[in-house]
Amino acid sequence: MKKYLLLSLFLLFATGAGLFAQEALFRSQQIISPEIQETNRVTFRLLAPNAQTVQVTGDFLPTVKIESPRGMVDGPGKADLKKGENGVWEFTSEPLGPELYNYSFIIDGFTTTDPNNPFLIRDVASVTNIFIIGGGHADLFKTNTVSHGTVARRWYSSPGLGMERRITVYTPPGYENSTDQYPVLYLLHGAGGDEEAWVSLGRTAQIMDNLIAQGKAKPMIVVMPNGNVIQDAAPGEGSLGLYKPQFMIPKTMDGTYEANFMDIVNFVESNYRVKADKASRAIAGLSMGGFHTMHISRFYPNTFDYIGLFSAAIMPREDATSKVYSDIDGTLKTQMENGYKLYWIAIGKTDFLFDANVEFREKLDKMGMPYEYEESEGGHIWRNWRIYLSQFAPRLFQ
Amino acid sequence: MKKYLLLSLFLLFATGAGLFAQEALFRSQQIISPEIQETNRVTFRLLAPNAQTVQVTGDFLPTVKIESPRGMVDGPGKADLKKGENGVWEFTSEPLGPELYNYSFIIDGFTTTDPNNPFLIRDVASVTNIFIIGGGHADLFKTNTVSHGTVARRWYSSPGLGMERRITVYTPPGYENSTDQYPVLYLLHGAGGDEEAWVSLGRTAQIMDNLIAQGKAKPMIVVMPNGNVIQDAAPGEGSLGLYKPQFMIPKTMDGTYEANFMDIVNFVESNYRVKADKASRAIAGLSMGGFHTMHISRFYPNTFDYIGLFSAAIMPREDATSKVYSDIDGTLKTQMENGYKLYWIAIGKTDFLFDANVEFREKLDKMGMPYEYEESEGGHIWRNWRIYLSQFAPRLFQ
């Protein structure tokens, strides 16, 4: 009976509603792609009867060597889909290990998204499809049946920058109905990122929910600010409207962000139930955010007990005019003398910032400044940053 | 000097980082599309040197008649892009009126997204690009430099459904630092939607921020639940993982949602600073959500003072077994006798549910049940639902 009613409704909608909006579904192909087999092979499908060639590319395929201005580097592999009689192209991968993967289709040389997979992530200006092979560390990236924290997009006032700015805040399960004071991790994005990067590409909410549920991380607040001081919010979310995001954004590495970072800390500490002390503050960031983390933590040298540099864009600032960069070695020394619980540096073996990190560690060694070092496979990729967060968060506030 | 440093960094990233992840940008075409001209003409561009034909389709183009199972209906128009010598295809529209528009490209017959526009909205399983022409009512859809509310994705416990469920909650500017008690609008999505629909397709946060800033709407909390009782969360956000969303979802119109709706009200009223009285509760929904709104508001006939039916999927429930549908006329009469401030019905002239709404209004007329009626142009589309919200919200809690 219910079935009959649902069917009636379906027909009513399907025949009556035209092809717009809510009814966009009826336009879509009734094809499942990607389909994860029990063997963890993944089948990709695309209906494209007129195409001459269809390929899939993504980080689930073995890398290939490609030409670049600095010689041959690793690039994403490609695989050919095979055309079936029904116009549906298909490719099935080798069995894949646990990971969150991304991919795109290439149709007659044109790179585009999979119309049958609505799960997309934006990285700077590029949008790719994603899928997850569970198991192992990748189970941390899934929404499991555990207690969930809250993810809020709020706006805070930055007196230093003279604007209202958007910020993403994860509060752990139970926060709202507790009277506890919580520690805070400030988690910073890289160049071209924004306050959406860590929750979308980084799966922060899922990782934290799962680590907390497993008893591996302390319940903590994770604050994900926007490090691009000329924006009030991520592209499309702020007063600049909808525009094509850029990788290099002016004023991201000139000291302005670091010099005004206390606006964020003050906002958090006056708007959340937090422990406002050094022992309860951590800061970490990837790439440019690792650069920001290094500079913020030494510019406010008695503020953070936990510091995480993920593939940090360590680079010389001798030319910079900001007071933030005026006495790097001196403030590092002060930071060391003030003490901290953990200074954690992680980078991939093939990261283009590897040498810069070697050099930075040599500086720290020479100063006698203690740190822990984690060297992973791979390069400058989100896959590593998700794992670094999974490794770093359990070390905090213990 | 700063420029020099940024350039160095850019080169470092550009040459060193390979083609993955954060560096995905370098793969993308340096093309602007769509480009909104000063005349509000919009230029669409696509680099596709190998394509034979490129078209754009979307709701910014005049509709055309297309065949359907119930005869000729309005369908989205198409326009041809013209190929330039550089392999870039281009089309410029007529001057467009204020609106949030969606579009897709059709490359050699294959419908896909615009790789130069990362602003996408998912509607059920389909993803299309969007752009906004400002001015008039469409300025409500923009993030303007006004005070902004907070949008939180939280999880609440539904004892009735026996699961933790995800919910989207908009709290108005100033909520966090106020001691005021706020009224609440429960805003329900349509079939195939979820707790993401009203904030993404519906631009609820922008509309509410702007109406409140203009003094046209009272500061209120807007609660956007998930109406699909078999899901804990939107596709990709819950324990069911990543899967292809469907338009018709089991148990959405069998009374289960309505019968357990007080779990949501109880959660809101015990977790937010709200006025927990009838005068401070509103409920509205689109399509299936309008159906839910009609049934919830009469099943709990002394609970809501404001009721909004947006293109409501009014349809007979004589066959249904749920107690929710057991005495529709009687509970409507009770609701009428209990009184309410506003019963607001809106629908578009070409909506396929138009006749069902005529019939429903005839029933109300016959009963002497008061309501206000708004008839708009157009059909069963988000464009109307955004406008209905803009019209309904200012009427609440005055």
C-alpha cells in the first residue's frame, strides 16, 4: 500500500515536474560509479556513447613520471575505460588499500567530473570526485556510528584586520551539555585554502569524532580559521561573492596574519568554554599553515604547548619588513626557553619542501631546540595531512 | 619586495609540487567562466579544442517545450558556444535579471560541469554550477557585509527513531552573546533533499542574515532537519557512507517523520535559548516538506502559530495506516479552532501540484479555515522556494 503511494508520487513527480531543480535527478544517468567491489576493486562507469576515448585519472592509480620545469616528477596515472555496447564505458581498478581517493574522468582529452558521483571536494579552484576505501587508517575518515561533534561556521570580529571574518569551529561530542572547560587546537590551512579546507579535504570532524570515540584523543575544540587576510571568508562564502579561487593570494605570508592571530584566540577564549592557558593550546598547520604555525608559535613564545608543522613551507624571511619576521632566531630561542610539551615536524620523503625542512631541523638541532620528527612516504598531499592530523591529535593535552 | 617573495614562492610551488591535491590548481585552465559583464550579460567559456559542439543549458535561458510522458512540458533551453582560434568556446547571454541561476555544459552531447567554476550545488544526485546576478530580490542571496548568523551541523538524539541524526541549525547574529530567548522556524526540505538542502540550494543563511539586517525579519533560529527517517544524515555525511542519492526514499511519507517530529522540537527547546511556546514556533516546508508541514501542524494542533506550505505535495492519504493520517479533517478542524496567526500557502502557476493545492484550498474554504495565498509564476523550482522563504520569514513572530 505504501509502495503504491510512493510509486504514484514518483510518477507524479517524474512526469510532471519538468527537468529543473528538484527534478534534476531524472536527467541523471541511472548508473552507479564508482562501485566499490567486495575485493576493494573499484569500478568506474560513464555513459558517453559519442566519446572516442574515456580515461580515469586520480591518486588511486600508480603515479607516472611526467615532465615539469624541474625535470621529471611524479604525476597522476591514467587508465583507459572500455566501451560497452550500451555506450557505457567501464574500468575496474586493482584492489585498493584503505584511503580517501580522488579522481576525474578524461573524455576525449577533456578532464571533468563523474556525473554519477555527487561527492566532490574543491581544492583551490579544482573540483574532483572522491571515494573512500575503508579499513585501517581510512576508517578514521568515515562517519561512523559514534558520538559526533558539532561543526559550526561562525563569524568573528577581527579588530586588527577591521573586518568580520568567517571561521569553522569543531566542538567535540558532549560540549554543549557539559560544564567542562576544553583545550583548543588551532588548525591552519595551506596556500589557496581557507576555513573550509580542513573540514572538507582534511576530514577533521570525522577524524576527531573517531579518535575521541576510541579514547585516543582528548575531547578538544578544533578551530579552523581563514589565513587569507584579504578575504572575510572562503571563496563563495564571503562578501567578495563568487569568483575563481587562486592559489597565491596577496598578503598571506607577509606577517599580517601572524600579527593579528590573537584576534582569533581572543574570540575563541571569550566565546567557548575553554581552558585559556598554554597547556591547553595547540597550533598546527599544513604547508603555508605550517609556516604560519612556526611563526605564530615563536612570535607569541609562551602561548602554545603543542606545535605541529605538517609539510611546513619553511622559507627565508630576511627580506620581509613585518615585525613578525624581525627576530626569528631570537624568538625561537625564547620559545625554547619558555618550554613546550611537543614540537612536532612531519614531512613526506618526496615533498618539494623536504630540503627546507632538513635545513630548519638543522637550525633547531644547532640551537638545541627539542622536536619530534616524523618522516612519511609521499609528497605534498592531503593524504599525508589527514594522517599527520591523526597522529598529532592523540599527542595533545595528555 | 613582498611581490618578489610571493613570486618565488609561487615558482617553488608551481615547479616542485607535482600535480596533486593542493597543486591541482596548476592543472586548471586559466579561464574565467562565467564572467558577469556590467550589462548583466554573462559570458561562458570552455577550453575544449577537440570538441565538435559545446552548448550551455540552464535556467537562465528561456525554456523550451520538450516531450514528456504527460505531453509537452517546459524544459531548460540550450545555447551554442562558438569556438575561438585558441580552442576556447564562448557564449554570451542576453542581459539577465536578478537571480541565482544554475547551468551545465554539454560537450558533444555529454552534460557536465564547468571546470572553471568551483561553485556547485547538489540537488538530489545532480550537481550543477551556479552564479548570481545581483540586484533586487537576488541581493538577499548574497553574503553582504552585514552581521552574520552561525550555521551549525549538529547531531541530536531521536528516541523515537532510535538513532543519532544530523541537523542544520541557523542561529541569528548576536545569539551567542545574548540572553534573549528566540523564536524558531522549522524549515523542511522536499523529496530527495536532506538537512543540507535549505542552506545550499535555499540560501537560508544569506536570506535570513539580510532580512534581519534590513529589519524585515525578527532574529530567529532556523532549524533544518533531515526528513528521511531511514537516514541519519545527508548522503555522504552519515553512517551510510558515500552512495548515489535517490529522489524517492522509503518511509518519507508514511507518517513516521511526523510521528517523531517532537524529538526535534524537544531537542531544540532543551538545547537552544528559545521561547518554547506556540507564538514562537513556525513551521514551513517545500514540496514533500510542505506535505510534512501540513500534517505535523495539524497532528500537533496547538503547537505552531505560523504554518507555511511552499508548493506543498498535498496528496490523499486514505490508504495510509499511520495514526498520523487517521483523522486529517478532524485534526485540521481542531487546529483551526485552536487558532494560529498565519497559514500561508504559496505555489507557482505551472507547478504540477497546482491542482492539488486548488483542491486543498477548496477544502479549507469549505471548512472556513483561514489562510493566505500567494500565487507566483513558474513551477516546482528552488527559485520559487527561495522567494517564498523571503516572503514568509518577514511575516513571522511580529
